[in-house]
Amino acid sequence: MSDAIVVGAGPAGSAAAIGLARAGASPLLLERARETGDALCGGFLSWQTLSRLDALGIDRALLSGQTVRRVRLFAGLRQCETPLPGEAMGVSRRTLDGALQAAAIAAGAGLERGVHATALENGAVQTRDGAILRAPAIFLAAGKHGFRGFPREPGKWQRTDPVMGLRLRLPPHPALDRLVGDAVELHLFDRGYAGLVQQEGGSGNLCLAVHKSRLDEVGGDPAALLRALGDTLPHLGDRLAHAGGSRGVDAIGHVPYGWRTAETAPGLFRLGDQAGVIPSLAGEGMGLAVASANAAVAAWRDGGGSASPGFQRRLAARMTRPFALANLVWRLGENPRAAGPMTAAASLFPSLARIVSRTTRIRGG
């Protein structure tokens, strides 16, 4: 029997496996995908997240990502730009997850692919093929979707007009280098926003958080929505003009932005999006993933599986202020009457954008 089972080999799960192995455990890392893919969310690494990856032994130079020094905000014809508090990076999840998984294996963790965990009951992980795996501690890092036995409690995050996540890959192009370069861009529009950053190799990662009602207006067709946005938002249209033939749009439904929990079961540590889902506009999803993993490993090292309830309460408390501010900025940004004045204020007072960037980070860990 393993000392610990980690469900999910994304950034949160792999970071936890690295920490557990370094602490002398023999963790088993379970991943449902047989190959490392390019997940829809998480292509931006803040300065704080890069420092956490450094501590895990991830060589940022080997990630070969795009250096990001500025944030650029668009609302209609308004725009503003300000330096970030520190140097960030745009990198694909395929590259990031692969580096973290390799580091976990090198540290001594076991990795089993193609294992689809379906439920957690009575301190055991049940898999789709009927296996029951037990360990004194279980680390749940299975991403944004709910997990059987541990559903997301009803709350303010549940809305009659749910949020959908969309992603379009833009191929490398000289115009993309010129237009985007070393910035992360946020394009605000009615009932949604789009974030754009270049990644390794010069490709562009365009991610949108958009309410279902806005998608319904174009017949539920993500490609049609992108065309409509490109026609009405000139700056975004300039970038989409270089999408070439890559019009395949990845999608994820009912993203629970703003949800977080202080509840868990003894022996179960909930990490990353299984602990809380911060609006992606904040650019802190990967920071939460790694910070929660580090904090969970520290709690486990001090108190074993029985430390999980206290860990979950402390993590939820740490998320309170960043989540509150990220939710506020998100709501203002997707409201056409507020987005323009918000952009104008950021242009007149650049320090506001830096304050927001700092305040939406997850402290510690």
C-alpha cells in the first residue's frame, strides 16, 4: 500500500507528489489520460508561481515559455497597459505538466496512466475498472469538475446563466509577436472576457470565459462567437485575423468560478480546483494549484492524514481576499457600463493594476 495516493497529475497533483516524495513518502500518482495533453486552462504563470516552481526544481529556462512583463487591458476602443509586479511566463500546459510529472518521477513518485478514478469512499479511491486503492492519505487534484462523493456545495458560484470556458490556439505569426509580444492581454466584452498570451514557440493561447446566454445568441457555436467578437472588438479582431486555419475551439461547460470550500474528510486533502476555482482573469489558477499542494504536503508532514481538515480550513481562509477581489474585477469587466471606466481608471492610475495583480495572488505556500 502506498503512503499516499494523488488523484490527478496536473500541476497540483504533480507538485504534491514531488513534495511527498522529497519528504520520504512513496506516493502513487494516478492520471486518467494516457498521454500528457494541453489542458484548456492554465497557460499563464505569475512571478510568484515561477518562484514556487523554482523551489520544486523546475528549470524555467527549460520550459522555453514566453516572458511576460506587462498586462494590457482592452474595453471597446479603450486600452491601457501597465508593467506587472514581476516577470511572468506564458507556457502550454503540455510543457508544464510534462515537466512536473518528470520531476515527480525523478523524486521517487509512481505514476500510473490511464487510471480513471471515479469516486472516493471510506478512505479509498475507486476506479472505473473496479479497483479499490487505499492509502492513509489521499490528495484530490482532479481539476475543475465535481468528483463523486465530494460535490461542490450550492452557493453564489451557481448562476442561472453559467460560465463556459473556450480556448483557441493561434499559430506562430510575426504579426502576433508585434501585437502581443511580452504582454498578457485581457479583452473585455458584454458577459465575458478573453485572455491572450503567447507561449513557447510563439503560438498564442486565447482563452475566453463567457456566459452561456452570450453563446446562445450565436446558436451555441463558439466559432461564430469568435467571429462576432472579432467584428465588434477591433483589437481582438486584429489578433484573430492571424488564426489561420486553426479554428478548432476547445470548450468546457459550467466553470464554477468563485467556488471554494473549507470542508473535507479526514485523510483527504483537496488541492487546486478541487479546493477553489478563482476567476481566470486573475491569472492565478496555477498559483493556487502549486500553493495548495505545498501547503497540503506541509500539513501532512506535520500531522499525517488527520491534518487534512485543518489544512482545508486554512487554505479556504487564504483564498478569501484574492477570490473576493478577482470576483469583483470579473463582474466589472463583463459589464459594458463598468468595463470602460475601469479601463480608464487603470490607464490614469497604473498602480491600480499592479495592486490588483498583487492582491489576487495566493499568499504563502
